[in-house]
Amino acid sequence: MLKTRLVAVIILRDGQVVQSVQFKHTNVIHYDAFHAIEAFNRWSVDEIVFLNVSRSDEGKKQFLDIVNKVSETCFVPMAVGGWVTEERYARDLLNCGADKIVVNSIVHTDPSLVSRLADKFGTQCIVSSIDFEKTEHSAHVCIDRGRQRITQHPEEWARYAESLGVGEIMLNCIQNDGNRKGYALEELRAVCEAVSIPVIAFGGVLRWKHLVEGVKAGASAVAAANIFHYTEHSTKHAKRFMADRGVLVRKEGII
Amino acid sequence: MAVKVAVADYGCGNIKSVVNALNVVGAEVHIAKDASELALGDKIILPGVGAFREAMEHLHTRDFIGSLKDEVFDKGKDILGICLGMQLLCRGSDEGGDIPGLAWVDADVKHFNSLGLQGLKVPHMGWNELMIQRSHTLVGGIDQCSDVYFVHSHAVQCDHLDDVLTYTDYGVKFVSSFAKDNIFGMQFHPEKSHKVGLHILKNFVEA
């Protein structure tokens, strides 16, 4: 049967791997993207998500070069994104070896582009990354790397993205990002129930039990960023923990 | 001498991952943007992502079909169809109406929902197991139930059990790879299936 995927997220700013805490990226992790990819490859992570948070045109261009280079040694699926606002850039990323394109703000600002990308490159190729902020009684989706709040609920937004043709949702709660308390389970559960496409849970993992909680909430894949960078063989330990608790994971890469 | 592999670049999806993986397993890769360049390979890979209809149209309009037939049937070269490329080798797909394929293997391609899949997410995306049905060079050294990476919404069903190399179970059992003479197909992505996938690609290259 299909395994639950363990996904490592690598966030890049100006070519350097950074930590993200509530969408602020102050802490540079002291190794580059190539070493990160190499380690995750060696540890048999199931998939890699590679996000560029540099806003400059120069940063976007540099990101292309990095994707092009790391894809040469990345033999698991690689989803990449960050400021994908035109078809040409998406195509460039794919030509550089990306397997999937992660979109975010354009679901709001240019929904027809999302559909066009799904038509051109296939539904399975487009991942809709949804960031949201919890409020006292509700939750609202944010775009532009958390800078702009829009009125919709995450599950409503996930359904909308699905209707535009995306093949997967990646859900991240801004308050939980880097807070080490685990995923925002209530919203995760609601989104998983709202759509018929796979959902990747992201944001807030410190303990391996958080990954299992994400699976129980309905996620098809569980992701983390910061925590995987700090310990040797981290993803292998994570898989062992998941397997011991009855989660079906890929056999390779279990310690 | 490195084995030469021609990768058909007929305008359906990016081929960089396949090329990267072939480089790692020691093949000499020739990207065939033009059908005539298929002749440069000792073996041929037919990759493909996206829609069945569009892919068949591309093969027709770029004149790949005649050249592929020459290489595979007249010269007897091995061909490996990956993902959509495997499906194109079948009789046809129910994707977007009933579209005829190359029909080199007696098999049909159907959407998971019309195969009776219920309650599971489509596309079938992620790592799943190979149930190896027989010994064959392609799966030499591969453990039973090895995990490989899939991403697809349509699945292959073969007429003849003899053609089936591996099954995979996603609520329904479908053909995840077939081998008929020198014609091979893999629904999963060996180029994205880490060590197991590279091993299988190496088997194909060195067979």
C-alpha cells in the first residue's frame, strides 16, 4: 500500500539555508543547499520541498541555478517554489530539474495562471502551498509570505485551489511555524476532509510524535524543516518512530 | 564503452531527471529532440508526464512514431516507457475520451475511479511497493516489495499475465511494470525512486 511520505523542507534566502520562525528568516543554518540535499538523499528522505524566500529578481535567478545544480544528485521527488508568478519561471524551474512547482500567492492574484500551469504541466505537478493565521475564533489564509491576509478559511481556500486544478496541498500555520508545538491539527483535519487531493502537513514539528499526529489528522505526507537540519540521521529516526507507531513508511531510510 | 541511451524529447514534460539518473548509472545519454536522433542510442527511453492525448499528438506531429518503430521492431532495440511513456505503449487510454496509443503491448489504461477505486486520493502519489511476478533482468537484485515513487491518475491493465513484471496495490491492483520481448514499461519513476530506482535503471542500461 501507499506509504506516508516524510518530506524535508529546505528554505533558501539568497542561496543560504535559513531557519523560518513565524515566517521570519533571521537564522542562517551553517551549510548550503548542496550539503542539505546530499544529507537528505543519504538519509533516504521521501521527498524534498525547496522554497526560495528571496524577493529580489536576482534571488529568483540564483535559485534557478541552485535548483539546476542540486537536481543532478537528487533522486527523490523535488518540489520547488517561491515567487512563481509567471508561466515562464515555472517552466524554467521544471527545466532545471524540479518535479513539482509550489505556488502560493498566485492562487489569489492570478488564479487563471494556476489552471494554466496545471493544464500545461499536469495536475500532479502543481502544489498549492497555503499559509494561514489563526485568529481568536477562526483562521485566515495569508499570501505574500504571510504579509497579506485574505478573508478565506484554509479549507475553503484548499477547495478553491483544488478546483483550479492543483494536485496537492501543503498547509502551514504561520503561528506554528518554528514554534515546536506541532502542526495546527484542527485546521489540518478540516483541510484533509475538504479536498480529495493529498495534503502535506507542515510547520511546528519538534518531536517525532508531531509527525504521527499529522498522519492521524489525515495528512498524506508530513513535513518539517528546521528540526531535520540539526541532528545527524534525523529523518531516519523520524521514520523509525513513525513505523513503530504503525504508520506505513517507505522501508528504505528507517534506522 | 558506455551504453548509449537515447531519451525521446518529444515535448512532453521535462527530461532532466531522467538524464541525471542515466548519467549516474553510467550511460552515455543522447537527447533526441528530433526523431532521427533516436538512432544514436543502443537503447531508448520514452519518458512522459501530462496528458495522454497531447503526448500522442506530439509523437505524431513530430514524426516520432515511424522512427520508434524502426528502432524497436526493425533494429530490435530495447525501449523503456516511463510513467505516461509506459501508457503510450498500450492500446489506448480512457483519459479525455478513448484515445488510441501505440498498441505495442496488449493493455488498456484506465482512470483509477473506473477501475473501482473508492475512498482513496487520486492521483496515486508517493511511495508504494513492487510485487514482483517473475524473475527478469530489469528487477535483478531488487527485493520483493521494494518501494518506488509513483504519481499518476490512470493505471495499466494487461491482457496477458506473461507480460506483467510487477503489480502494485493501491486499493486496486494495477500493472506497475511490464516486459514484453524488448518492450518495457514502468508506471513508477525509476529516476525518482532513489537507490531502488537507480538500480532498476542500471539493470535496463546494462541488460
